Amino acid sequence: MEMFFHGFMQRAFLASLSISIIAPILGLLLILRRQSLMADTLSHVSLAGVALGLLLGVNPTWTNIFIIMILAVILEYLRTIYRSYSELSVALLMSAGMAIALFLMSLDQAKTSVNITQFLFGSIVTISQEQLILLVGLSAIVALLYVIFRKPLYVLMFDEDTAFTAGLPIKRISILFNALTGVTIAVAMPIVGALLVSAIIILPAAIALRISDCFNGVILIGIFIAISGMNSGLILSYLYSTPPGASITLVFIAIFGLTLITKTFFTHFFKKPTNG
């Protein structure tokens, strides 16, 4: 119980609750669009924003968000150019982001090398009040946008051509979606780390998809899984001084394995016998 009296742990748990609301929504939409690797790409490119902020001596979160906003437009532009090869835009941006990050880090290694490690692996103690407010506000915005645009998003995720025919602003919705995903990654990076933040966004929705086939059901189950996994991972990280991102990801993988085994067991032993 001692951990709950520390201010940084209180902020970490509140931040994990905010991420738990955002992750299943964004994660499910990424999976349905077959863009699971986009979150990984954005996390790699975010390192360029972090390196730029550290180099300029400003808050890396803000430079990170600025870079992500530009990237959201570029990503959608490349996706329309390479419509039949959407993975190409992901590969291009991931390579470019890492190259820019490494280049900026090399300009002043004394200023960037130590701090960049915190963003790579994450640290519970780095979450600030400002970042917490950003996360809470972001979770409220994502939840509100989901409630308002749930039906158009449902059509867009499953059939983009039908959405275009129906007159939906596909490009604007895609750019907004990319930007929200990127901003979420930018704000969550100090807690869970750039290397594993994409897994934390994708895994709750991936696990929920094994449990429910209903769109809203996946979101609600995903939120419950995210809250359980995030909090368990943070507790493990505090008790054993492990990186929070790694601890949370391992908990999610354990839940995924348990879900897979349980569903396979029930499907095998309780399936209806076929007449024959």
C-alpha cells in the first residue's frame, strides 16, 4: 500500500486509467484498418520529436506533438499515393523517423543520450502533472469523438469505398485519426516507453477481439483488460524496479495467452456435436 502514497505513483495510475480508455478505441480502429504497425511507426518517428525538444531545450512532449501533427498529414498523403501498397508508407516513415532521431541525437550527445533512454524504456517517475492533464483531456476527447462518430467510423473501417460513396470526409477523418493516435503515443511515451507503446495500444483490443465479436463489446472489454493490465504492470514495475512498458506488455501477453487457451478449451470441449 505504500506505493499509493507516492505522488508519482498516483499520477502514474491516473495516467494508466486515461490510456486504458484511449487504447482499446484506437487499437481496434487500427486493427480494423489493417494498420497495426502504424502505431509502431509513429512511436519511432516520435523519437525525432523528443530528440528535437531535448536539443532545443524545450519540453519534448510539445515538440513531439508538433512533429506528429505534420506526420499525420504526410502519412495520409503517402497512403493515398501508394493505395495498393499501404505498408510502404509505414516503412518509409519509420526509416525516416529513426534516421532523423539518430541525426539529432548525434548533434549533442551529452544533452540527449541520457534523457532519450527514459523515453525509449519509460519511467514511472517521469510523469508530470502537465502530462497527466494532457492525457486526461485526450482521453475525454477520444471518448467523445468515438461516441459522436461511431457509425461513420464503423463504415469507414470496414469499407472505405462505401464511406466515400456515402459522402464521408475520408481524408479529414483519417488525418484526425492519425493525429490522435500520434498525440496519444507522444504523451504516453514517458510512462511506457517508445519501444513498447504501440503494443500497449494494440494488445487490449487484440485480446478483446478473441472474446467478443460486437464492435462496442470489444471496446468495453478492451477498456476492462487495459485497466487490469496497466495497473498490474505498474505495480510489478514498482515492486521489482522494472521498466513499466515491459512489465505492462508482459501482463498483456499473459492475458492474451490465457484467453487463447481458455477459448480453445471451451470451443473444443463444449462445441455442439454435428449430425452425421
